[in-house]
Amino acid sequence: MSSKRRLIVAGLTVILMAGLGACGGEGGQDDNPWQDSKVSGDSAGDQYDEGTDEGVDDAPPTVSGLRNAVRHLPRKTTKATRPHTVRKCTTSSKSGKSGKSGRSTRTCKTVRSGTETYTRVVRQELWCVSLDDVNGDTSKDAVWYEVTSATYDEAVAAEHHAPLSFAPKTTTPGCTP
């Protein structure tokens, strides 16, 4: 076989292998263009533990008391800068021992390219309700709880010192001034 013919056959073989690799049903490293090709075994399914927690009650305890005050803290943001990254890929082909063209490999990596400005969240939006006489204990006054927006709306509509009962988002009192 002439060397010109070998080159044509090798080229067609590379194109055929690349085409079959792209059409395969199995996932490959190029399925996700944002993932570095040198990283392996990094699947999202491995990150979650689906075990059961027996005896743990997921519902937060309900608190009751007299409405004291309400407070809404809006989300607080600021402008910040961070390195801008781009994905660069290179393709190289390796030759076999007999001088024939081997397979081509694609290597991708993330590199820095300047900076970018983004909005950074300093504090998430909070809805807070303060209760007096928490769970009937008259010594517990002005205790703040973080609540959902729906519970906050109910507390805003209630009169001062009206009885309220709700499940706070956090089991420890929060939203302190």
C-alpha cells in the first residue's frame, strides 16, 4: 500500500471513530463541555446520601405567643469582581509505533481571562416576627423568629398582642436587631 493511500485510510479511520464516538449512547467526556476532561468520577448522583434518618422529625416545632413586632429585612447586595474564566480546548493526534496516525485526543481546561463584575448577595431577604409570652412563658418576651413570607403577612395583619401560632424557619430565635 502506498504512503498516500495509508494516509487517506488513516484519515478516514479517524473521522469514522470520531463520528461513532459522538453518536454513541454511552456518556463520554465531551458530553458536558463545561467539565474539564482531566476530571473523572465526578457525577452529581454520587453527592447525595439517600439514607433514612429514623426517629428524626423534619417538621419544626410550633411556637405560640402574643404578637409583639414584625420586621422585614430586604436582600442586601453589593458589586464585586472576580476572575473571568474561559474554556480552552486543544486537539492533538498521536502516532503509533509504525508511523501510522493513531487516535486524536481533546484536552480542555479552564483559564483566566480578565475580570468580571457581578452582584454578590451579602444577606438574604428575611421576614421576622417577635412574640411575647412565648409558649405561655411570661418571662420570654420580645423573642425574634425567622418566618416565611406567608407567616409574616399573617402577623402584619394581626393586631398588637393578638395570639399567633406558627412554625419558624429556624428552631433557634433569629432576626435579632
